[in-house]
Amino acid sequence: MQLEIWSDIMCPFCYIGKRRLETALAQFPHRDDLNIVWRSFELDPTMQTKPGQSIHELLAERKGVSLAQGRQMNTHMAQIAREVGLDFDFDKVVPVNTFLAHRFLHLAAQHGQQDAAKERVLAAYFTEGRNVADLDTLAELGTELGLNAADVRTALQGDAYAQDVRHDEYQARQIGVRGVPYFVFDNKYAVSGAQPSELFLEVLEKVWEEKHPAPTVLASGDACGLDDSTC
């Protein structure tokens, strides 16, 4: 059973949705049979890093609101994050273009570390205020996952995994993804947004049952049952 998740590193609801999904998976008896694949999605592929610009200023600029309103929106988002155990520190967030970080996630996938890398990059961005578009930062995060720092630098200094990112984004356009997070279960059912854990669990169970249906009883007759005292 496969679950593909399109998301962006700079998307707060993607991190929140990840936690809500994990809560559902903790209750899903077949979680070990689930293959999770993280797909790349850039909310702003053309974004240019502006040194010194805060995430509050960026949000205010994009939403056409005041700086105070931008800060208030981020404060509200941080409150939502705390409900799932995440400690967002928007005062430290470094807004950057996320293309390099997405390439890093594909590199990690080649070493069986994509899920761990996704978690690590999200934490670095939202809670630690680290620059996830910086090569040295990504090389350091890679070493924490058991990757070779020199190999990470070599891969990301070139164009390795760039086409993987673009292919994910092409797939997103083909299936009509307009926002993230976007979850696709076994290429059959889609869930858009950071939905409640209960909904994720319901979909997981539905997909599993459809893949592993119970036998249809065509006939029944005399038999010993669990509650039958005559046998």
C-alpha cells in the first residue's frame, strides 16, 4: 500500500499534516505495510531570497496586509502547530527558495532516509531557524542521517535530482494539485490539506479493506461456532 504526499518545506500546514497523519498511523495496525513517498511541490518556484527579510514581512507582502497582521497570522499558525506538539518559531524562520532542499530529500530517498530527512528539514526550517537553501546546512543535516557530507555537497553542487523534483511537480499538475499538503492513497483516493487524524485513519482503513477484502460467504450450514454449546 502506497501513500504519496506532495508538500513544500516552507508550508506550515505540511508539517502539521505530517503530525496528524503520524497520529493516525499510530492507530493503524497495518502501518508497517505502508510505503510513504514524499513528493516535491514548490509553493513559489520563482522565490528569491532577500537577506534579512523575516517571514512576517514576507507573509505581509504576499497577503497585502500590515506587518502586524502578518505577525498575528504566524502567531495563530504557531498555536495550531502546538496542538500537535510542534514548536514553530517564526521569529527565527529564514524564508528561502526550497528547490535545493527538495533535491536533498530525493538524495536522502536513495539512501532509504527520505522520511527522516523530511522531518529533519522541516524541523530545521520551522523550529531552528536554519537556512535550508544553504549547501553547508544541508550537508550537516545529511550527516545526522548517516549520509556522507562530501557526497551531499557533490550531488547538490551539480544538478543531481533536479529532474526528480521537476517530475514530481509535473505529476502534481497532471492530477490537479493546487495546494499542499496533498495525500494520494494507492493512486486511488486523494486527501487535500492537513485533515484531522480521524479522517486519515478512516481513509487508511478504507484503502486497506479494499485491497484485502474479507471473503464473501456463498453458503452456510451446520457448523460449530464460538457461542455454540452443542459442539
